[in-house]
Amino acid sequence: MSDAYGQLLDATIQHLEYLKSRGVRHVAVAPETLQELSLPPKSISVPVQPIAQIPKSVAPDSPPDKAAAFAALRERALACIKCAHLASSRKNVVFGVGSIEAKLMFVGEAPGADEDEQGEPFVGKAGQLLTKIIQATGLSRADVYIANILKCRPDTPGQSAGNRKPTPDEMATCIPYLHEQIDLIRPKVIVALGATAVEGLLGKTVGITKLRGNWQTYRGTPLMPTYHPAYLLRNQAMSEKRKVWEDMLAVMEKLEMPVNEKQRNFFAKA
């Protein structure tokens, strides 16, 4: 066995073991690749190169390609049936949306009826308001990443409308998916939208009115708790809108984003 072949084999095995440790159980392999791998080692043409030049996706001790790892995570989440009552009532798993290279990540509570229907977080009235808030910072939904503590809509037996808060057991079961999303994206700032998001990420059940506007830390990442957009739809007071915008100004400053006078003076008279 050539040194180059041995290095590649060792690197591949270590990479697959890393994926297994992350919970990945399926790896896409082209038929041509499988046929090539079935040949004896001496028949495989492997260019001689130092191990340092092997692509990062197969080099020892390096993380897998982010896009591939994220796709694998998504597939696991879409097939999840750990909460049988939610799996049986959902229309879609609402995994998340946005850039996996995002510096800013928003985390909400759980999908509502619109999100369950479309399979995308924050697309209802609260989502439309969140989009406006994001755009007011100079960013777009495509620039950030948006997810929820729960990937499935909490079931509402006997109700034709309305939502309910996720139970602690549901959050504990589902949140590992969100943890992996955050670990892969590695945003510079997380915005927790509402008390349930704060509880899920930080384990804190302190009222959101006390926590909002005060920086917290999630695994070393700055986290800003603020009101959920749904709260602003219920409470139209300009003073409450101003509080959320002040939180977003703090986020922009943390990200070293430019803040112009118009942005700084939004709701100034509230």
C-alpha cells in the first residue's frame, strides 16, 4: 500500500468517525466512487501529495465541510419523529432559513400555522414584522439565519386556530438540532426572540421584560434577549417598539455595523 493511499484511507476513516460522532448516519457517495473504491489498492490512482494538501473535508482532525454537515443535519431533522404527537400533526418540519455563514442569528419559539404550512420560520404576521426589523438594520433575511427552539408546530388538539407554548420535554428533545445549527454557523451574535427562546438557550425563566436589552452569553457567543415580534403586534405602543429597536442598535454596534442618524433616531419621540 502506497504512503499516499494509506494517508487518504486514514483521513477518510477519521472523517467518517467524526461524522458518526456528530450523529450523521447517511453519507452521499456517487456510484462511480463506490466502484472505484471496490478496486484493489494498487489499481487506484492516487496522486502523491502531503497530507496537509488533502481537502479539509477529509483531512484528519478537521471538521467536515460546513455545507455537507448542515445538509446532513437538515435531513436528520426533517425525518425526526422523536415527538410522535408533533410528527403526526405537523405538515412540515420547519428547519430554518438563511445563510449558514451568517454573523447574526435569530432564534424564536416554535412554528405557527403559517410556518407549518410553508416549512419556513417567521413567514406569518410576526415574521413579516421581523423581516422589516432586519431590513431596518440594512440586512436582509438572506444575510442572517432564522430558526426556532422547536422544529415542529406544537399540536393544538381540539383547536382550529391559535398556538401553544412548547413544553419543557418538547424543547429538551428538539433543541439539540438548534445547538448543532448554532455550532455549525458560529454566528457572532444571537438574538433570542421572546422568553421561550431565552429559556431554551440559557435555561433562564426570568421574565423577558427584565432580561431584554441586557447582553447574555451562549457558549461564548453574545446573546441579546428581546421581545418576540408577536408581542409588538399585540402591544402597539411606540415605547415598546423603541425598546426592540434599541436592542437591535446594540446588536448592530456589537457586529460593528454602521449606524446612521436615521436608524439611531427611529422612535426617538416615543
